[in-house]
Amino acid sequence: MNKKFAERLNLIRHADKRTSFILFKWPESYKIAEEFTFAGQICSPCTLSRTIIGEPQRGDLLAFLEFRNVGYSAGSQVVLQGLSLEVERGETLVLLGRSGSGKTTALRLINRLLEASSGSILLDGQDNREMDPIALRRQIGYVIQEFGLMPHWTVEQNVSLMPRLLDWPAERQGQRARELLDQVGLGYESVRSRYPQELSGGQRQRVAVARALAVSPALLLFDEPFGALDPITRREMQQQLLRLRDQYQVASVFVTHDIAEALAIGTRIAVLSEGRLEVVATPSEFFQVQTPTAAAFRSTLAPDTVAAWKA
């Protein structure tokens, strides 16, 4: 890799890896001026754009994610206990559970929005606590239910945010925005100049997914991103996600409490109950699992759906 890139970025621990960055969340104020806020931490866009040089290349990013006996407590309340999981490149691990089961907490431990109380989380073999938290979060695409788009920026500006911070040439920024908006089914020419408030909920979520993919991260986190969408749009977004996953071979962790959604998009399903991992199973294996929470979720499915999966 480019040694100058590694020296100036001062983040890389493996000489054969290159780090890319991705916007994961914006504050409610949506203010962009002389500085940016990421999870309550401030960094200058000038510093970002001048520090990072070169475009990330596929194959140089995170290979996998691993939880090793991870626990998290909030005061005296134990939220997660002994969580051990692995996620490989190109697969979608769904975290399925009832409200309060710890699934969103587990997701936020990955990009250090929360800090694990015990155990370790490895990204490509490196403990995430050894990584700069701001740099870590820009290696990971993060899509949330509330979209997180900048309301005073056009669709193209929202999608091009991180390429712009990375000092990509304007032509390349536009090309990437065109590619992604077409890939998520919006059509570049029809939406590029529109603002988020001029879009439907489904369209805004497609823009959010496009933005998360802008600099080709190897890991995507989804926190119930389709929960506010109508059933038809939700199904379309699930199918779109599967196509993008296959195209980019990106690892992803997807939080949901919808068993039908988990079966539709997950390569594996991890069931959480009261902060503990109950079972991990493929969608077809899930129908043979007899653990309490898995059985309870399965009981909510229509009989013909269960029959179709068992056939």
C-alpha cells in the first residue's frame, strides 16, 4: 500500500491494509460549518480532507467482524453477557430479539458508540479498542431508521459527502453518486437535485443506503432501517439490500425484531434474549430450533410460510 497514506493517516497497524471512511450519524441540529460532530466528538472537515489521501480499494478493507465473550453493563444493569459471534465478508448476520434483548447495544459496540464492559470485538483481527474511534466509525457504513440525511443538501450532495471529504475529484464524486443512485433504484437524473423533504420515506432510505456505500466500506450496520416503511416498500428495500450485498460482497449486521425480515435477508440469524445469545442458525435451520425465543418468533409466522420453508 501507499506508505505515505499510512504515515499521514496514522491509523493503520497492518502494512497491507488501507482504511476507508464512512459517515455514520449526524447530530439532530444537522449543522455543517467549520466542524463536524460524530457521536459527540468534534473534528474539522479541513483536517479530514487534508489528512486522508487516495481512494480506498476493494479488498483492502475489513475482512470480518468477531465478538469474543463480549459483555456490556449500564450501571448495575447487565445488558449483554458473554456474546460470541463472527461475521464473514459477504454475509448478513441478523440480530433478532424482542425489545430490550440487547441487539442494538451489540450493534453500537461495534463502532464504539458504546464501549464493551468485558470481552473484545475484533475487526480484521484487530481489537476495536486499539483503533481511533473516529477512524473506526468511518470504516463502517451505518444506516438507521431515521435516515440521517442533511435536509438542506440535495440528494447528490448527501451521497457525495464522504467522497467530498476525501478530496475525490468533482468528476469522480459525480460519477460515484450516479452509480449508487442508479444501483439503489432511484435514477440519478430524476433525484440528484431534489432535497430529502421532497422524497418519500422509501426514497430517503435508498439515499441513506447509497451514502453508506459511497466509499465502499467492508462492513455495514443496519439498525432497523426499514421499520418505518410500508410493507411493499419494505420488501423492495430488502430485495435491494440483497442485490447490493451480492454486488459489493460486504459484511453486514442487521438489527430487527421482525422474523419475516430476518428470514428474508439473513444468511444467519442470531437470536438474543435478555442480553444472551440464545442460538445462531441459518434461515432453514431456524425452523428446527426449539429454544424459547426462537420458537416464540416462529409461532408468529403464517402456517403456509412455515410450510414453504420446511418444504
